[in-house]
Amino acid sequence: MAQAKDSSIVASSLWMIVISLVLFFLPAVNGLIGGAVGGYKAGSAKRGIAAAILPSIVVGLSMWALFAIFGAPLIGLVGGLAVGIWALFSSIGLLIGGLIGGAMAPNRGAQLDHHPVRS
């Protein structure tokens, strides 16, 4: 099992996205399952929620950057905020699943202090 120093919020976020896309045919459940797995991989409820919010932030900033390149940064800001908020609300299942999966994850901080001696 991965230790806290090995787990990444970005990797946990990718787990959430991939599982949600693979389970596209289960509209309400795909976010919960993806969020639970990603939250578990993140290692705590706080990190699980951060991993669920990360895609929304990336989409919003990407839209702003895309429109800024084409000379319309204000439209990009408004569009990016709108799409980011829409993505956040449509990812309620990811947020709930991330919270549950993170809460169910073992305390990885304790694992860092315990190093069994192997013969």
C-alpha cells in the first residue's frame, strides 16, 4: 500500500476522472465510486476533497488561458468560471465519494513511523 509521502493529489484526481469516465453508463454512481477510490488513494478526507476539486480548477484556468491566447481574457475569465462552477456542481458525487474514501483510508502517517525489521 502506498504511504502518505508516495500518494499524490494529482494521481488521486486522475483515478477519479478515469473511473468516472469508465463507468459513464452509471450516471449517479460513477462519481461516487470514482471519488471513493480517489479519496482512498489520496489518504485522507481533506486530500480526497482536494483531489475532487482539482479538475474543476484546471478546467477553469485552461479556458481562461485559451481565451487569453486569442485576445479575449475577460470572456475567458467569465467562461472559465462558469465551466469551473458547472464542473464542480456536476462532480458532487466525486466530492462525496472523495470524502468517504478519504475517511475510510488507513492512517498513513502512523505507517511512516513504524518500520518493521525484516530478517
